[in-house]
Amino acid sequence: QVQLVESGGGLVQPGGSLRLSCAASGSIFRTAVMGWYRQSAGKQREWVASVSTDERINSADSVKGRFTISRDNANNVVYLQMNSLEPEDTAVYYCYLRKPGGGTNWGQGTQVTVSA
């Protein structure tokens, strides 16, 4: 059973930065695509970014140039560095692990609030 635990959320002023972390249990991490979604109140869940096993990165247009995803295979952690945060980035951020054989595991989510 894969478990994902996010951390690093919080309250930040517009223009500020946060780094989210997602720690995964188990050895499957190294063979899985890792990524982040977010969900704002009253909106559908929105894909943010992903990183493949060979560290190819994709990110949503809304966060390009501001957010950077990375992974540490030695420690089973995926990060989301968020810079130049805007109030529109306020959401619960969810880490996910997409298994090579199919199926997705989700973290419990971490709240990010961007407000003056």
C-alpha cells in the first residue's frame, strides 16, 4: 500500500514563495510518474505539474515560469517549488503517484492560501 504525505502548505502573501513536499512510502516511487493537482473552493480539480521517472517535466500554463516540480528518488520525495504566488493559487494541493501498471494514489492534501 502506497502512502503519500504532503507538507509545506500555509499562508503566504502575494508574491511570496512556498515549497510543498510529498513523501512516498514503498519502492514503487522510482518507477512512478509523480505530480500535483490543486482544487480551489467551488472549482474542479486542476492538474498543476508532473515529473516522469526520467525527470521529464510538464506543467500547466497557469503556473509555467512560477512553479517548479522536482523529485528525489533517493528519499522518495517530490517537491513543488512555488514562486510569485498569486491569490488565484489559493487551493488545496494534492500529490499523486501514477503507477506504471495503472492506478493512482493520492495524498491527503495541503492547504495553500495566498492573501495579504
